[in-house]
Amino acid sequence: MARSLRVRVADIIEAIDEISDATRTYGSMAETWLFRRAIERGLEIISEASRYIPSDIKARNPEIDWLGMANFGNVSRHGYDAVTWDLILITVRDELSPLRQFLIDLSDADLDRPPEKRP
């Protein structure tokens, strides 16, 4: 069964919350391989789930780098050597909070729509 848009948005919010909590709470662990990979995996979940948000909903907030977000998963898998910890920290610090707020503010009517797979 296909995952609904509501579930995909919830997946993004959960990933943002876990990433934010982890980077705030476990800052000294940030240099460990396992910690960094866990944060990257959270960003990959956000990347993939964001591809299903309908384009007209995305258009309401053009300040969010929707294409960059969607592309992160491919870059982290296929160009993993280009994904630096500094880039990840900048993304966590600057990009996730506005995305989370935008998604929290979506209406039930928005969330009850079918998801849309976009590149």
C-alpha cells in the first residue's frame, strides 16, 4: 500500500526532530562515523519523502530549496565524497527549521491529498 502524503510529511517532521535533538544533545559525538551516518540517513529520509509533496504545495514556499533537498539523497549515495560534515551542519542549522514549520502549518486538506512523486 502506498504511503499517504500525511505519513510522508510526518516522516520528514520526525527526521527533522530527531536530527535537531541529536545535534543539540550529542555535539561531542558528532565526530564519530556512526553519528554522522545517522544524521545523513535522516537527511536521506527527508530527501526521499520531499519528492512526494505536490508541486503546488511546494510553490507556496519557494524559499525552501526543494530541488536541492530532493537531490541530496542522490548526492549522498552516488557522490558521497562530496558531502562534507560542514555541509551537513549548515543544512541542519539553516534549512530544517523553516521546512518543519512549513510542514506543520499545512492544513488537513493539504495532507489528505494523494502524494506526487517528482524528481
